Amino acid sequence: MIAYSYDRVTKEYSGEYRCQPDPLDGGFLLPAFATEIKPEQPKEGHVMVFKDEGWVEVEDNRKLVVYDKSTKEEKKWEQLGKLSTFVTKIAPKEHDTHWDEEKKKWKGHEEYLKKEEDDLKKQLEFEASYVFKRRKSYPPLFEQLDALYWDMKNGTDNWIKSRDKVKEQFPKEE
């Protein structure tokens, strides 16, 4: 006789064994955590579990990487059965902030990228402006002050000419 064994904790099918003859009754000895009922072949991603005197097919997500919907924490799922409603198989992106239960997806990353894109556009617009170009073209303040000092001492207007040159090169937008 063949016995179909299952794990004593999870009740998951673990294999088949030849039963030993019973020396007292003449029948066979059925090992602990075993049954004479043969389990069916489970679907992909499922296992057979002995429950209520019969085999039932149970989803097997063990060793699957899941993410906690409230903390984004990554962990391995270690239980038989369906996943908890508190976790998802979908990995959050770097800037995701929260799980949207209605849409079944992480939120926040797209908003972050949009803000980054808007900030970049503003920066590029500013860099294209006459104000930025003038600031970039003027020498450092200590050099300008030194030029003013020498202009005043020598009665020249080199500092004003250098400023006018930059203003002509990058005229004020009207």
C-alpha cells in the first residue's frame, strides 16, 4: 500500500511512501501525517495541502519578494496561501510615497519626476535670460570693486565701459 505524506505544520504534500505490513492485524501501518488519499497534481504556483480529511489546492507565494504597502519595506513571503492585503508584488520606485489601493499601484514617483522636469524647465529658462547671462559675464565683485578704485584714483571710466559692454552683449528683454 502507498501512503501520501504531508508536513506536520503546513500540511503540504511531501511525498509518497510504501507502508509497512502490520504484524498484528495483517494490514498495513499508516505513518503519522499521512493518508491513503492520493493528491492531484497542483496547478503552477500551487501546492496540495491535506485539510478536513482531503487534499485542497493552495496558492504558494513562499519566497516571493513582496512590499509592505504602508512602509515600502521589502521582504520574502513565507506563508502558504494568498498574499495579505497589506503587501503587493509590485516594487515601489525610488520616489514613490504611498500605495493607491483603488488603482493598485504606487504613487509619488511620477509627481516627483514632473516636479523635477518643471524645475529643470525653469532653470533652463532662467539660464537663457539676459539676467543670468549678464551675471555670468560680469567679473567677481572684488575685481569690480578694484576696478572702481583704480577708476576713481586715475580718473578713468574702465569699470563703466566693461559694464556697458556686457549690457550691450545681453540687452534687457522688453
